[in-house]
Amino acid sequence: MIDIIRMRRDLGSAVAAQVWPDGVALRPFTAADAPAVHALLKLAYADGGGSVEPFAEWWKTLAADSEYDSALCFIAWSGDSLVGVALCWTSAFVKDLVVHPGGQRRGVGKALLLTAFQTFRDRGASSVDLKVQADNAGAIRFYENLGMILASDQ
């Protein structure tokens, strides 16, 4: 069994401004984007780190979830290509954060996460949480560099 840890970012202090890589822009999520988001999740989780159901089941479950809000689905595009996704719940929880392999190490994930932080801060949340595999040192360092710490309610 894989150990999962919860990390938290306190939103009491200011959130750094999002800086998007050249040619990458945030676009509002619509239902028409769901197939592209699902495909990126499948690609990202193909080698582990998470899983995603077949599209019809995934979309039906996501859209019907009481914590789903399309305004909390942040999608980054480069031209016609989806390069990153941060799917968040209304409880100030980052459910999925994935970046296309071709867009990694360019700042897409950082910009998506900072967008989520600022959005939740604007909505009055005191903190944002996410879960990460305990053996994913790179992801843990990434989150720590953005002010996340091990949640005390582990």
C-alpha cells in the first residue's frame, strides 16, 4: 500500500502573483473541455501516482459531486493544446494537479497552484490542502517551495 500524506498552505498571508510561461494562458473550464482534461489525467497517471476512470464514468461522477464547481477547474492552454490542469473541490482541496510532460519545468504547475491558492483566498478559505504520495520527493519539494507544509491533522 502506498503512503499518502496531506499537505496544507495557510492562506493568511499574501499569495505570490501567477507568472505564466510564454504562450501559456489560463482559460475558463467548460464541459467541452472535459475530454481533453480526462485525456491529460490519463496520460499523467499512466505510470502511477493516481488513477482515472473511463471518461463517461469520470465525467458523470465529477459533474455530480457536491464539491464540484467548474470555476475551480483551472486549465492552462498553449495554443490548442491543454498543458496543465488543477481540479479543485469547494472545500479548498486540490484534487488533481497535472502538467503535460511537454509543459513540465516551465512554471505551468506553479502558476496553476498559485491561481488555486489566490482563488480560495478570495473566497475566504483559511487554507488549501492536497494529498501526495509520501515517496514523491520531487512533488513534496515543489509544494514546500510554494509554502505548503505537512498538515497537522495527519
